Amino acid sequence: MAQKPSIPKGTRDFSPIEVAKRNYIFNTIRAHFERFGYQPIETPTFENSETLMGKYGEEGDRLIFKILNSGNYFFNKQKIELPRSIESLQVNSAETISVEELVQLNQFTNKISEKALRYDLTVPFARYVVQHQNEIEFPFKRYQIQPVWRADRPQKGRFREFYQCDADVVGSTSLWQEVELVQLYDSVFFDLGLKGVTIKINNRKILSGIAEVIGASDKLIDFTVALDKLDKIGEDGVKKEMLEKGISEEAIVKVQPLFNFTGTTAEKLEKLSQLLAGSQEGLKGVEELRFICENVLEIGLKDSKLDLDVTLARGLNYYTGAIFEVSAPEGVSMGSIGGGGRYDDLTGIFGLKNMSGVGISFGLDRIYLVVEELGLFPETVTSTSKAIFLNFGESEAKYAMKAISKLRAAGIKVEMYPDNAKIGKQFQYADKRGISYAIIVGGEELKNNVYNLKNLASGEQQTLDFESLQNILQ
Amino acid sequence: MAQKPSIPKGTRDFSPIEVAKRNYIFNTIRAHFERFGYQPIETPTFENSETLMGKYGEEGDRLIFKILNSGNYFFNKQKIELPRSIESLQVNSAETISVEELVQLNQFTNKISEKALRYDLTVPFARYVVQHQNEIEFPFKRYQIQPVWRADRPQKGRFREFYQCDADVVGSTSLWQEVELVQLYDSVFFDLGLKGVTIKINNRKILSGIAEVIGASDKLIDFTVALDKLDKIGEDGVKKEMLEKGISEEAIVKVQPLFNFTGTTAEKLEKLSQLLAGSQEGLKGVEELRFICENVLEIGLKDSKLDLDVTLARGLNYYTGAIFEVSAPEGVSMGSIGGGGRYDDLTGIFGLKNMSGVGISFGLDRIYLVVEELGLFPETVTSTSKAIFLNFGESEAKYAMKAISKLRAAGIKVEMYPDNAKIGKQFQYADKRGISYAIIVGGEELKNNVYNLKNLASGEQQTLDFESLQNILQ
């Protein structure tokens, strides 16, 4: 093999320092998940295709990685009819494929593939809850930190394999959950040192209320998309776009307060309750938002800002109550670093009705980039050894290994250079590995039962007995 | 969907307590890996098929899970010729498939699948080392704890998705690595409380030497397999089997000492050096074993027993030096709970020559079963909350949430029952979740700014101010 081996596009290798930094973020998130009473579960990397297909829309189905049936898929005791049209098919990217051919293709794919890689953590969680409903105490607060896979076109910051960190509660409609999830975001980002994070909150019922008010629920997405551009194209620009999208002038007049939607949370809630006076659902949304915002503000956040944002509409077809999204601190150009919301019927797709769920997700890769950009990884985040014993030959090595054995038993990360190489090479190795101390045990040290400890940053050297050595390294 | 959803055979869901127990083992292994100077890497879940195929033998190739090319695999601007013979193929498990058909089938599979799930951690590690050789300081001590996938027939204790925990050094031939790997096994199992573990050691060169001595290297596997049955079928039975396998009587006489291969390690080494006097390679193996065993014994193990076992031959075609295998404590019926060895040419398959590697692996699932069977999981291994505030209504809940917010900031795992449900139901929930304390704040407590703490095991109750509450829970 002349060529260097490579990995599939959209995937990554992680070096020791990258693993250490990622684990620092994972461990912080995990610690807070557990403090907040969430419990870990893990689900298999692949699910039965029928568990995943049809749950993420047509686009999602296309992005699911499918696994070929193992062994020989012709040994299934069934005849596999390959679509004749496909056999002779030669499609350039410019050409199209007929619907009939696509149907045949899908049928064929289903025959040779019955499993698929996890696409997110929510559908497997719903499947888990239904499958294990008799073993679970509800409300069930679970967290899950596992990779997911999407056959998206890879680009900067978008990968085909990436981790999701989700916390969800299922089986309770209490709005205290939403209050807690805002606190959870605040706690994690505070601990990571990410100051100035904004937690945006909205409610699907507010959006439905607006639809009612503008008299056209089918225009809601156009409406929110346009309104979201207020910062960029100004009020006139937004109104122009709305008219172009077929929203009536009358409707636009009705929701005029949204064009100047500023003020304190209390003021915003007041504006909304006036605007949505004619919509029962809208008013319910206002009450839910009021409960969440008032309690969050009264109990207090450590650092994050809570921002009621009526344009927030992520997963519009999915969420039924609260909607969350977290923006990175101002000045860092990065999309959302987290999001979530409430879905009244989490497990209905698997036959268990009336299970309300609410949850949030942390975007590990983007959080990593933000923490890196702001220089917030602690210097102690490393997996490397504290000290390395240099190797001066067999009897010195044996003397070193006896000390190492005792130091490790005391929990100290320490190693010996395995070969009796030139000392310059050994020092260079220690330096490149980022190890703080070299320990030199030559004939003299061995004779006197001592250790020569060299601080590789300062160059300072001292001769120590074992106890003093252990104390310094501990 | 009327039927309860399920997961693919050979895969598992892990409940909160199972995740906590598994993490206890992972964390123990990881802590010792790092103490011994090993550094973590992670590689992608799927590799390019060409990276994996052909590395595990024919049987291995068959057990590799292949991933369908994403999107529409007919959009590759190439014509895919489906084998006509397969189109009309109808194979029952009883029928056979012709070689020609199989070739066509493989060609077809390769066209629709270019990626495959990781089958072990060693081949991806070799690929990683070659790909990143310019960024790595050698010798490179890496550890890796990730799942692997095999399309094996699932059975008790054998899964299609399972974790491997590997530590390997690449780029050094120093036998101190072998010494250290024995100590690493000993340290991990000692910390897990697994007393009486046996670390078996052998050397491929000893086996080659025996082959030389019996004058038939092609009979070596038959020879070791037969010898391994000494306990069960006795010396006569073993000799009978050897003769049946075509090993000459003369050869059997030569290796007579192996039939009574007992005594101290020093005695065993002495027997071997006499037996293998005629084999240069065999004597080299004896010297390697002598260095490893003598140093291990001189520096000392915490609890495990080191056992020189000449019948140990795992991965015969793979290892070139030391061979390791760990047996569970006596009395626990379980196969090996770990294994490893040295391979002189780890990265040659990817074009980087002369890179010796040595490593060991921990079998997570089996270790889990042993720790469970012996009741060695500490009682503190749980992810559940320390205390739960019961919910008596909105103002009490708000009072509780304020306290919870402060307790969590102090790192205490605590939660509130989200709904104002019947108190019996709330207590039952706390009990089933295994939570130690319930905290009751009704109108009286709220008025007096105190908390009523109930120990759910003893039933004991006490009224406390916030500070005392925090002190008890901490």
C-alpha cells in the first residue's frame, strides 16, 4: 500500500490532547446532568430501520446511514427481485431518476438493509421509553451522551459523525422542568467559563396564536422567517417580504407590536398578551412563558441572559410548548450551541400515548470551538504523565521501575522511557509530550538511594529521597 | 404501531444502573491507563472498507458490518452492473452459491458500500499511527476505549456491539513494556477488588522453538491444542491425540518435560532452556520470558498470580513475542477476561515498516459479569440523586427550587418531584429510584424557613436550617 491510509470524509480522528479537551466538556456536562437528577442511558449504535425511517421527514430519511445485512443477504430464504430498470440504469448527476425507479430502489434497499445508524438521540430515547415502560419510574429524567451519524455533505464544522448530549424528562407536564432546563444551561456554561451566553426562549403556542391572529396558519413559517430578518433588513424590508409571501396588510397591522419587540421580559409578556387576546392557545402560551421566565428570574441565573424571542421557531413541526436555543457569547461568530423544547407526544410514534416530554441538547463540537477560541480550556486539561524517568540502562531502569510502581500506587501519572536511548533524545521526547518533570537516576543516585528531579520548564534540579519525590509529584 | 418496538439482535440498551456500573469499570481502567502513561485516542466508528477488509482473515471479513453508500448510490456517475445470475437467484440455506456468483456478489457489494464499522481497535490504531506518523512522538503509548461491531451469531455473553479497552505501545522493542503491561493488569484488577486473577504468559518464540524441536512447524497448533487438554484427559490421552494428529513418537519423547510442566517460574524457565537448547529462536523466547518474569516478580504484584503457560497460543499467527491472557479468579466460570501480546510489525499492513507494538485488552462485558457475580460493585456506584424535594404546590415548590439551586451549586445531586402529586406516590417514586433522602417543605417549613429531612432507609426525620441540610447532604 503506497498511499497513506485515510478515513471517510466527514469523520475525525482525535489525538490525545483533543480527547482530553473533549472529555473536559463531556465531564462538565455530565456532572451537571447528574446534579440536576438526570440519569444516564445508552442505546445501540444501530436500530432497526423501521424504528428510524419516517421519523425525520423525507430529507432525514435520505441522510440515515443504512447497514448492509450481515453475512450473505441472499441467504434469507426469500427471492430478491432486483429492479430490472435499475440493472441497466446509468445516471449522471445531471439526469433524473423516475419515481417508479426510486420506489423500486427503496424496496431493493430495504431488502438488503434492515438496520441503520442512530440519527439523533430523541427517537432512540422514545423507543427506549416504550420498550422499557414497565421498568421505568415516571417522570423519567434521562441523559444520553453518544455519537450520531448523518450522511450530510461535510463542510466546515459539520461532520458525518458527531456527539449529542441530551437531557430530557418524559412523563410530566410540570413547567418546573422548563425552569430547570434553563438553569441547567446556565450552570454548564458558567462552569465552562462561557460568559455572556444568551438562552432564547419561545413557545409554540405563541406562534400558533400569531397564526390565528394573522388569519393564516399556513403562512406561519414565512412569517417567522421574515420577522427573524428584522435586524438585517429593517421593518420595511420585513413587511415587504411578508407581503410578497402573501400575508395580508391587515394581518401585518395586527401584529405591529412584534416589529418593536423590545423591553423587559415583563413588558414583552404584556405586549404578547394584548396581541394574542383573541387566541386562547396564544394566551396559554403567554401564561406558560410567564411561569417559566418569572421563576427563572426570581431564582436567578449565574451568568446567562434569558431572552424571550418570538421569532424562535426551531423544529416548528415538532415542539408543542417551550422552545429553547442558546447563542454563543457575543463576539464569537458561531451558530446556536444548544437547543430544545417540549413535545406533548414524545412516544406516540411507538404506540405509547400521552407522554409529554421536554428536553435540551448541547452541541459538543461548537462548544469545543467556542471554548478553544476564547482560550477557556484549563491548562490542567491533559492526559499526559506528570513525570518521566529517564532510562540509563538495565539496573537503573529496575531501580526506576520500583519507584514508579510505588508512585502509581499513590495515583501519580508517571512513566519510564522504555529504551536506553541517547539522553538528548529522551529529553526531547519528554518536552514534546508536554511532561513537566524528568527524573534522572544514574549510578550515583542508585548508590545513594535518591532521585534527581528536573523541572523541565525552569531547568531547576534537586536531589530527593523517595518520600520528598512523591510529595512534590502528588 | 401495535407491536412494542425492539432493537437489533445482539445489541443492548443500558439502563441508568447498568451505565453507572459500566462507567465504574471504564473509569477504573482509564485511570490506570493514564497512571501508566498511556494517552487516549479515538477513531471514527466507520473506516474505509479497504482499511478493514483482508486484515482479519476470511472469517473476519464476513463478520464486518458494511454501510450502504449514503444518498443514492446510483448517482456515482458510473454504471453499476448487477450480476444477472443474482437477479434471479433464489437460495435456501440448504442450497449453495457458486464461486462465480460469490465473486459477482462481492463486486456488487463493494460498489454499493465503501465504508464499514470498526471490527477491533488494533487495525484502526495501526491506521492512525501511519496516517499521523509525523505528529506522533515515538514510542507512542496509546489507549482506546470504544465499541466495536461484529456480525457474529449472538449468544449468551456474545454481542454484536461491545466495548474494547486497549492499551498499546508502538515504536519500542523494550521488554520493560511487557513488564509494565503485567503490572497494569494487576493494578486494574486489584482496584476492582478481583482477587486471585491469573495472568498467563507465554512467548511465540517458545512455540516456534517447540515446533523446531518436534521437527514439524505445521503441527504446532495440533500440538498446543492437545497439550492444553492435559488437565482433562491426562498424559496418555494427550499423547494419543498427538499421535492421531501425525506427531511422531520421537517428537513426543523430546518434549516429555512439557507433560509435567509445573514448579516455580525459575524451574519452568530452566526446563524450557534445556528442552529448547537446539533452537536459537526458542532460547531467545526463554530469555525474553526470563527478563519479564524475573522483573515482574522482583518488583512485585499486588495480588495477581503470574503463570508461565506454554500452551497459551492465542492469535498464533499474529503475535511474534510475548503472549498474555488473564483468567478470572478461580471459582468463577468465565473465559479469559483479557489478553494481548507483541507483534513485531504492527503497521506494515499500511506501509510503515519496523514498528514493533505490544499491547493488552480488557474484556469489559466479562469483567462486568465477574464483578457482578462476586458482588464487588461498590454501593456508591449509582447515578441517582442524593435527595428529592417533595412537591406540595407552587409556592412550596418555588421555596424548594431556591434551595435546590444552592445545593446544586455546591455540587450536590438533588431534584424536586416535578408535579404536585399525591404524597404517597412521590414517596414511592423516591423509593423506586433508590434516593436516600426525601425533603419535605410544607407550609409550616416554609413559614419557619426550615427543611424537614427524612432518611428513607431508617424513617428518621429531622427539621434543619439550610446550612445543616447542606452539611448532611454533602
